[in-house]
Amino acid sequence: MLRLKGNARGCLIYEPMFILPYSLFVTYATVYMLELGVTERQIGLITSLGLVLQIGTSLISGHLTDRLGRRKALLLYDLFSWSLATLLWLVADNVWFFVAAAVINSFQKVPHTAWICLLVEDTQPKERATVFTVLQFISVVSGLFAPLGGLLVSHYTLVPAVRIMYGMAFISMTLMFIGRHFATHETEIGLRIRQEKKALQWSLLMKDSWSAVRQIVSNQPLLWMLGVYILYQFQLTMSSTYLSIYLIRYLSFGESFIAWFPAVTSAATLLLMVFVIPRLNPNRSGAFMLTGLLACLAANTLIIFAVPGNVFHIVLSTMLAAAGSILVYPYMEAAVQNAIEGEQRAHLFSIVSVLILACISPAGLIGGWAYSVDPRLPFVLIAAAFVASTALLLVSLRMERKRQRLEAGTPA
């Protein structure tokens, strides 16, 4: 954190106030829905509904970020999409509360685009991997507190405990949004673009969007990395929706006990970040991503064949997934951001988000159907996604090596 300056520091220093309460309730979010009478298929439908709506909010997020400015868009839409959503989750007592919360929370794509711009626009490209590594470090340390959620559940039972978690999230996140606003400044690009966008008509949105799509399609490095990114996000959506349900309903773990698994993930990741990651050569990011994807594949294979009540399989799977994620995430995020440069970053990133969401939005519906057929089937699909993303990454690395040889004048 000490190496970071400006907006990157201002954004990340407040991030624990978001990630810590999020890490408490996210483990129990779908189980909480089940307890309140929402079925597994309805959970999948709500997940997909949120993702489909995020396609629309992603489409307009770039224009809103440019017209309002990065800081203002970030503050207003974070308060709407997260503070208000956590209040709805807090008081929910039937499926319609969760549908309404999904609609409101879908606007999170606006502050996400603004936050990415604020985070990276004044940061040198060579420092961006460090920024995302610090972000992951914050996520890891916050995850160590996940067992506090289990303690709340064991003391108050599931529904009252999760309501407490959502209440804590509302207070912490709201204070964080306000504090971060005063710790950051508008970027140079943001100031310039905001002046230019004052006269922009919404009728030009589709024209600008089509222009952005053409730029993305012509950007081969970005296209290949997007394939890996989409498959990674697809499995992440399915896993986050059904893993807790699977652990409790199929593998027979206690409700309070499952909160320890995120802590195991965080502990394993922290050890890797301290003792392994600093010794890795950043010029070999492709090889590390490949290793990480294979580790994640092994982790999900263990989940598929896990025996009910067998803690060893799940702990080993959790540790492998942690190792894989830390090898994949920072390099993948940095690769995508480095492939999107210039003053069109906000709009290009919003279109990239639309493309990603269009591909992963069926994940909830597919997961709900798969779980109803066999609780293990969603994790079979997750394993298949890792196989496909590994294949895409291998092709991408091969093309990159070919390009470097051509630039160096070496025969292919």
C-alpha cells in the first residue's frame, strides 16, 4: 500500500470497509434465501435476472461515468446499488424482496466502471498488476474474518444472524463510499471527457457502442483474454450461487461451520502472497495463469467427488482454489486493463462488461437446472469451464510468442 499514490491509494485504503462485511454475508446469501422460502431454481433465476439487467447498466455505465465524472458517478451509484440493496436484503421475507434487490443491485456496474477508471487512469501500466495484487491482499485479509459470520449464526440462528450481517454491511459500506469520495480526485482524463460529454445526446449511445465493439473485435490480445475472463466469471457466478447450498444440503456440513472455508481460502492465499508470489517472475505471467487454472480445475474435481461429511476433501479443494485464484486473478485483470488504453477507457470498459455479462448471464439459470438434476452437476460444468479457459489461454500464449518472434525478426 505504501508504494501506491493518488487515487489508487485513496480507493484501496477504504476497500476493507466494503470487502469485510461483504465476506460475512456472501457465504450465507443463498442459504438465507432458501430459509426464507426461495427455491433453488428461483435463486438461479434471480441470479440470472441480476446479470441480464447488468447488461443494460453496463451499456450506459461508460456514458454516465463520462458525463458525471468518475467520483460523482462512483458515489451516487454505489449508494443506490449497494446501500439500498443491503437494506432490502436486511428486511426481506419473500422472493419479491430479492427480485427488487437484484434490480437495484444491477446498477453496481456504473460505480464499477467509474471505480476501475479512478483506480487505473492515473496509474502507470507497469504498476497496475501491483494495484490488483494489493486489492486481492485486502480481500484475503478480510476473508479471515468470515468465521465471525459462523459465530453469529451459531448464536442467533441463520436468519437473524444474516440480517445482522446485512445491517453491518449497510453502515460500513455507506461510510466507506463517503470517505473514499473525499480521499480521491477526478482524473485528468475524467475532467477532459466530462467537458466533452456535456453536449452528448443519448441518441448517439448505440453509434458509440458499435464503434467500441469494432475496436474490441480488432484488438486480438483483448479478445483472447476476454475468452479466459468470461469463462472464469461464468464458473465464479455458478460457484458463488450454489457452493454454500451444496455444502449444507448435499455434503451435510453445519450452517455455522461453512464460514470457516472462506477463512481457509484466505489463510492459504495469504501464505502464498507472502512467501511465493514475490519470488515469481512477472514476465512469466502466462505460465502462472495456466498453473492457476489447472489448480482450480483440480479443486473443483475434488468437490465433485467429495463424500458427505468429509472435511479433508473440501479443505484441500479450498486450498487449491485459493492457490489457483491468486495465480490467475491479478495477471488476468491487469492484462484486460492494459489492453484497454486511452480516453475511451470508460466506454470501452462498459462495452467489455456488456459482452462479459451477455455470456455469463445464463449461469444462474443453468446452475439452477443443473442442481435440480444432480447437485454435483454445476461443479462438473465449472470444471468444463476451466478446461475450456485453459485451452484458450494456451492458444493466446502461442499467438503472443509468435507475435514476439515476428517483431524480433525471428522466423516463426
